[in-house]
Amino acid sequence: MKKLLMIAYHFPPLAGSSGIQRTLRFVRHLPSFGWEPLVLSVSPRAYERTSDDLSADIPTDTVVNRAFALDTARHLSFRGRYAAAMARPDRWASWKFDGVRQGLRMIEAHRPTAIWSTYPIATAHVIGALLHKKTGLPWIADFRDPMAQEDYPVDPVTRRQFMAIESEAIARASFSLMTTPGAASMYRRRYPASAERIRILENGYDEESFVDAELAVATNPSPLNPGQFTFLHSGIIYPSERDPTQLIVALGRLKRQFPESAGRIRFRFRAAVHDGLLNDLARAHGVESAIETLPPIPYREALAEMLRADGLLVMQAAN
């Protein structure tokens, strides 16, 4: 069986991120395609929140090495402040040093056929590039979504670093992977010389997880808020890309014009992170009773909650 060294920040026991699923499911299913995954991730101390709810999904014989890494914002700040350079290209930049060291040891011990690194933590691609240079092994750069965008990152120095990291990855990697046709088209226009090596590998889903969630709902089929129609947004919102402002404005108008209808609607935000923004907007438009902000829950519980909701809410900006 061929072996693949997989460099991924998002991996159990990290909690509160759907980004785990892509790497975790590759780890589960690659062996059936003749590939043995070797995972290089970060020490759990680097995660803001941890949970063991997905740890059982890692096959017991999977090699997982965790390199030393710190979160600059939590571990290297003084009175809540830190030098910006310490968090470039991301807050886990310290992962690079031990990540490269441990990656070389894993390559020497296990002799993988290729290296795979995955964004959205840019340092993963930095480690992938360095290991590729040092060993000559083929490298697959899994971007998922675009890195450097017209208005992201906002900090111009970080954006230049993102451009440098992505341009090196596109030029050196045997393949660069995107999850959507739109992202692939954008990168093919940006890097025409590498267009043939930019491929689409979409996100999927794991049927077992949904079977388990359906069984959970069968034991508790009641609606989330009996007597009210509940829209559920499960996951992070952002002040820009997933800006809830106009939604709350519209809900405020509905309440003023049709108070009875508004009273039958509830919006539940699960693990939104920016709860303060949601609650401030709700107060400003007088719809506090229609907005729920709730903390993260284990993955399969979150799936079951989605199945019990009356409607699922997706927010996406023009970008």
C-alpha cells in the first residue's frame, strides 16, 4: 500500500470546525483506494476548544504525529496584545518549526509516496513546501477555497504573504485542489501556466454519520421549538462574508408590520462564534425573542439538530 503524508491543522480533537471533516474522511476512506494516511497535525494545546467526539472516527492503526505549536493570540500575547509579525501568515505560525522537523522524521521512518497539505491554515502549506523542497517528494496542495482574495486578508502584509505562499504552491505542487468550479476557474485565470494542474475535488459527506443522526432523531422527533417555525444556522457567521445584518433588519420589519407572524418564527444560531454581533443586532431591531445563540455541540448531535429544524439557513456574500 502506498503512503501519503497528510499535513492538517484541522483534525480531532479540535472542536467547533467543519473543516475537520475533509481530512478526517480522507483518513477513513483512503485505505480502500490503496493509500495509507500518515497524519501530521498540531499539539492539542494549539486548539482553542477540544472535544473527543470525533476521535473514535480515526482508524486505530492510523499514524498521527502532533507537532509543537502555539496559538499566538492565546499563548504569546501580553495583556491581550501581540506583535502582528508573530501571527503571520496565521496565529499558528510556530507550527512550522517542529512541523518540518517531525515531517522529515515521518518521511524517513515511513517512506511516503507523496505529501498532502491542506488550507485554511496557511502554515500547513508552508510546511508542505519545505518538506517538498527537502525531500523531492511529489506535493499535493489542497486549497479548498481561495487563499488571497481581493479584500482578504485585510492586512496588506499578510495578504502579500498569502500571495507568496499560494503562488509557490501552485508553481511547485504536482496538483492544487479546489472544492468548487468557481475557485478552480479563478486560480486558472490567476496562474495560467499551472492551469492543467489545478483540479476540483469537491467536499462530500459520510453516509454513516447521517445514518447515526437519523437514528437519533427517530428517538426524539419533536421540533426544536414546538409551536414555532425554527430556522437553524449551524456554524460560524462572519461580519462580512456571512453578514446577518439584513436578515435581522428584515425580521424587525416583519415584527413591526405583522407581529403575529413574527412571533411564530425563531432563528437559531448554533456555534456562530460572533454571538455578540447577533445579540446586538437583535436588540437594535427589537427581535431578541426571535434569536437564539447557542454554543457548539458534538458533530453528530449537530447533524441531528439540523434534521429536526424546520428550515436550514445559509448566508453567503457576493464574494
